[in-house]
Amino acid sequence: MAIFENFMELFQKRQDASYMFDVDYLDDVGDKIYAKRMAVDKVINFIARAVSTTEFKFYNGTNDLKSPWDYKLNVRPNTDLSAANFWQEVVYKLIKDNEVLVIKNDTDDLLIADSFVRHESANFPDIFDGVTVKTYQFKRSFNMDEVWYMTYNNENLERYVSGLWGDYGRLLGRLIEINLRNNQIRGTVKANIAQGTQEQKQALLQKYVDKIFSSFKKNSVAIVPVTDGFEYNEVSGTAGEKNQSVDEISKLLAGFTDEVANILGVPPALVHGQNAEVDQNSKSFIQYCLKPLLNKIDDELNAKLFTQAEYESGKHVETVGIDRPDMFDVAEPIDKLISSGVANPNVILHELGLAKRPNGDEYVITKNYTTQSKGGDLDDNN
């Protein structure tokens, strides 16, 4: 039995075979890793799910552009992943690992590398080799200009996780330990074995104790037979002790999540699903977390999908996701922009991520905004 592997060592320290032991079920290092991983995963997955709703739209100037990349980016990047799952995985890896590499194989599938080696060069494009996707490792090398490679500045997150969480991890382990101890079965064993060598006595006692605790573990009702020279007493430590509330552990884990969310620019209330100030928190999330992340993706795609001449002529790709304004929420400002001549309908449609319409480039200015050449009020007969 693993938790009693040091039983005989403790027994040998006391010649009268009377002792008390308290087994710690928790590995402190494991507790810290678990707590960190859970908080980091929760926040990063929140961001990744937001990006997975993104649609990639291609333009030639301000006009819609048909592109062969439209299907790959918005429907099926490869045979195994939908576009939503693909981009969620890309963003998760980008934030968690601080970098992500996407390659295109011989069948034009977009694949996310699980591991790779980057060889940097000052005067030539960097080279990636040892690229592994799932269980397959590519034999060839990839140049920077034929892959999508993005980095994410999360040094603060890495520093925080590796350094400042030590105390929190130990505290979490202690809280869980207290909860386990409140309902832990403890006992004392006293034995008087007259016959046999010391080793035989120890082996006999160990065998008997193993049978007792095996019975406690497997059976809802366990009866210990009384044996001459052997006595077992239950001394569980719950009596007279105040149970540690599980809510304290939940609050501590929530604190982990809050710290990670703040580092990544996500209002913690959104991650926790709280409704307080949801509009303001959503705007803050879009402004300080989502848009910078989408800009990184935009820059990389524009650099790799278009030549410099094509980009300068107006060809480009834009990401349209949850950061797009809701047309119903901005209906009144839209009316003001169009009626005042500040924008035409197609400009508004572009900002909303919607397709343009014929004659949408014409400006329609209402009477209230027209210039009057006469003083005083004008009626319809003037």
C-alpha cells in the first residue's frame, strides 16, 4: 500500500509498537501546477473562444475581393479542424507558449506545429526545422516567408507564473490539506507479539494492518476482529474541530484567475461570467486584449498572403469578430453619420463587416444638413 510504505520505518523507531502517523495525501508541487494550469487555461480559453468567432474578409481597397484563401481561413483550414477550432487552437498556443507556427503541407492544409526549432539569421529569412505536427515530423525545413509565425508578449505572465505563485500554491495546498484532514481516518495500533524474530513480527503486523485498512477502504461497514495482543483505536480528528470551508479554496482559485486575467488585459468579471458592468467590461476586453491580438494576426496574414505591390494597391485581409459593432446599438449614430454626409452607406457597411451594396457610395444628406443661401427659415416653396 503506497500511503503506508513508510509504516515499518515508523514502527522500528518505537520498540513498544505504539505510534501515531499522519499521512499527507497532497504533493505540494502538484497542487501549484494544477492551480496555475487551471487559472491560465481558463483565461486563455476565454480569449481563444472570442477569437474563434472571427471572420476573415478580403478587400481590394474598400471593395470586396474574392480570394482562394477565403475557404481555408473561414471554413476548413485542414481535414481535421473547422475554422473555429483551428483559430481557437492557434490563439491558445500563441498566448500559452508565447509563439505559434502554422505551416502549409503538400496538400495545402494549414497545420499548427506542436514543436519546432527556429534558426535566426540577421541577413536572411529565419529557418524552421524539426517541425512536428502530432506524431509526424517533417523532414524538410521551412523558411520564414512560407510559414505563419507569430509571437505574443506575455513575459509578465510567464514571470508571474514561475515566480510569484509559490506562496499561493503552498497556501492552496494547505487549505486542501486541512479539508482532507477534517475527515481523515486515523488510528493507533498496539501489538504484543511474543513469538518469532523481529522481522517475522514486523511482517505479521504489517500484513494484519494492511488487511484492516483495505477493509476500511473498500467496505461501507468494516468490523475489526479483536485479537489477543493486538489493539486498534480510532482517533479521527474531526471531533471538536471547525471544518475549513470549501468556499475559501474557491475564492483562492478565483484569485489566481483574476491575476492572470489582469495580466492579459481581460476584465476578470467577464471570465467569471458576472453581469456587473458587462458593457463596459466588454469594451475594455475588445480594446485592450482582443484588438491587439487580432492586429497581430492581420499583420502576419497580410505580409504572407500579399506581395508588397498588392498590399500597396489596396489588397488586404481584415478580421471581423465580436469587436464589430452591433448595428442595432449604433442605429442612431449611423443615421447621423449618413444624413450629415460624414459617411456614405458603404463606409458604414464596411465598418459593420457587411457586404457593400450597389450605389452605396453615394452620399445622402438630409435637408437639415444642407447649406442655406438665404437668411431665415426656408419652406418647401422656396
